[in-house]
Amino acid sequence: MALIEIRGLAKEYKMGPVTVNALNGVDLDIERGEFVAITGASGSGKSTMMHLIGCLDRPTRGSYILNGRDVSRMSDRELAIIRNREIGFVFQTFNLIQRTSAIENVAVPLFYARKLGTRGLAMEALTRVGLEKRAHHNPNELSGGERQRVAIARAIVNKPSLVLADEPTGNLDSRTGEQIMGVFHHLNEQGVTIVLVTHEPDVAMQARRVVQMRDGRVLRDAPTSEVYGDRAGQRLKVGENVVTG
């Protein structure tokens, strides 16, 4: 069974007398351990797809099976539990608590999951992204790349089934962005399933598979090598320069 099974997924928005079809009958499977980039221009439906995959919104029609459970039929409380336990989020703007240390930021999902030993688990996650020496620094004492690595550590601390990244390099310079992609590659090599939403070809081509969207539909779903040819896979080697910046 695939980690993600989506069938006929649709999302409609009412804007006065007009109905906008943001997503229009999408079918998509994502296996465990994959690294998938969802791409498309503004208005293509990729952001709506991200919100539905992340259980941040509900589909108008269709089904979404995540890790064997039909999340498209769940209550708000059940969806909140799924978001906490099954999905790790990484956002463009980091979304860190400014007056709280890195280790305390990482521990937030553990608190909501009512887990014990939160500091030890948070430090383990920070170590996985090479930031254990900055654990007691607040976000304003960290560089942009370090803040994003704190956000990644927070995303993986509950060992979720899926890490969903929304334009994770959008607020970073190109060198730091490469380092953050190196972290994602390192995690993927360890078996973490990653779905990355981006409009940047240089970021998308680092995934193993690309899903291109247009007008609320999947236009193309293919290995990265077929989409980008010789440019595919141009990235840092796993572990190279991951812990700087």
C-alpha cells in the first residue's frame, strides 16, 4: 500500500456567484521513502494540493488515504491528531517562536503529542540536522539557514510518515538553499518520505520525481531525469556542507 493514495480529489471555492475549481479530479500515489516535488505556476493548484495533503483543508470531492487511513472523511479533531503525528511541516517563513530556544521550538510537537522525554527527543532531531551545538540559541541568534534547520528538526521530531515542505528555500540565498536541500537529501537517504512544493526548477530537479500541475490537474508525473534531462540531480552530495550557513 502506498503512503499516499489520492483519487478524484477536487477542491472548489465559491466567490460570489462564481465557482473556482482550484483542484479538478487529481489522482496521485506516493510510496514510502519517495522524494517528490510538486511544481507549477501560480494558480496551477499546487498550493491547494499542499493544503489537502497536509490535512490543512478538506476536499470538495474525492478521497485521500494517508498511511492506510481515509483522512478526507475525518473530523477536525482527528485531522489535528493526524497533522501532529503523521505529518511534519516545513514552511518558507520558518514559523518559529521567537523568544524560545531552538530545542524548545523543536519540542513543541512533542508537547501536543503528550510525549515524555521531550528534551532528549528534540536534541536527537537537532543532531540529525547538524544543529545540536545551537540548541539553546533563540531564533534571532541564528542565521536563516540555521532557523530553517530548526524548522526541519521540528518537522521530524515526532518521526512522522511524511515531511511536507512548502517553498523551503524561498527566503534563503542560493548557497544556503543548497545546504537546506542537502539536509532534505540526507533525511531522504535515511528513509524519510518528502513532498516538496516549489515553483523553482532548480529546487524541483533535486527530487527523484516531479509532479507538474496546471489548471488544477496533474499535467505530468515522471522521474526527474525525464523532466529535466542532464540537469536532474544537480545537488550537494549527501552530508556535504549540510551543517554550515
